[in-house]
Amino acid sequence: MDAKLPIRMLHDRLLVALDTEAGDRRSSGGIVIPATAAMGRRLGWARVEAVGSQVRAVEVGDRVLFDPEDRAEVEVRGESFVLLRERDLHAVASERIDEGQTGLYL
């Protein structure tokens, strides 16, 4: 089997890689909050690696905001990814901005 076998997602599915930047946080007062601290329901960011043919508003390379509790994980070539549906996304951060939309600057 080829090590670089391409992945084609079906329908409205997305394959995303979790952001590794999501580590310790700082409060507005400068206190370091460890990544392991329980903060209630917290959404997470991920980078889009592949999209299905029916995905309309997301492209490969975009960053998306989603609920980490509603996810299915898969391992491909030793790397962990998350499978999502486009309707499960809360926001998209992208370099491209369509007319009439506001940009999300990260």
C-alpha cells in the first residue's frame, strides 16, 4: 500500500487535524491556565485537511471551530484526525473573505 495514498472525503464530511497550539492559556490578569484545567464546555480549533464534494463553505487549509465532545477520531498513517460534518462547525477562519462577510483574524 502506498504511504501517500490520497484521501477523498464523501458528501458533507471534513477531515481535520487538531491545533497543537491549543495549550496553556493566560487570563486577562496574566495567570497561566493549564490546558488540562476543566473550563466547562470549550470549543476547539482545527485545520481542514480534506473535504467532501458537498462541502460548500470550507476549503482545505481553513481553520474551523467545533465542539470537541461531538467528534469521531481516526488514525491515518500514524497521525490522528477528527471526522466532522460541515453542519457541526461553528465558524471558519480563512485567508479568503467573500464580499459581505467579516474576517476572523487569529
